[in-house]
Amino acid sequence: MKTAAAMFEPKGDLPEWRLIYDQILATVDFGDVIPYARLDEVLGRPFLDNRKPLYRARVHLGELRNRWLASVPGEGYRVIQANEHITEAQGHKRRAKRQLSM
């Protein structure tokens, strides 16, 4: 049985979101696709089991480099151009409206 202290021990020297940002997102440019396999490789585990580190790294990417990620179904994530932000936001708005109606 794990002790309470052992449950909250870090898995490495850096948080997972920082690994993703430093090794992948710090150098991406518009149009680049980040495949799930690359995320698996950086994290050392199946990425799809827990996507939260990418969400945190994505916020950092937006704040520091003014870039945003869009999901590419079955493949990974793509860095979108500035002119694609409106289309992406409209999709979020539609999904939010649908959720509110439920």
C-alpha cells in the first residue's frame, strides 16, 4: 500500500507539461503536426491515458509564443494559423451552446 507522501512524489525532475513544452512546443511553427506517438515518446507513457499535461503546456504556448493547437482526429495536434482562430472559436461556441441546452 502506498503512503500518502509517496502518492505525491514527482515522477521526474520536471512536470510532464514542462517536458512537452520544452521538447516539442518550444520549437513548433504554424502548420506543424504533433503526432500522438511523439507525445508518447516524450512522456514515456501512453499520452491518451492523461491529456492534462498537454492542456497546461498549450496555455503556456499561447501565452509565450501566441500559438494555439487544434486537434487532428486520430493523428495528434496541429499548430493553427491566426486566421483559423475564429473558425476554432466558433466550433467551441457551438459545442458550449449544445452542452448548455442539455
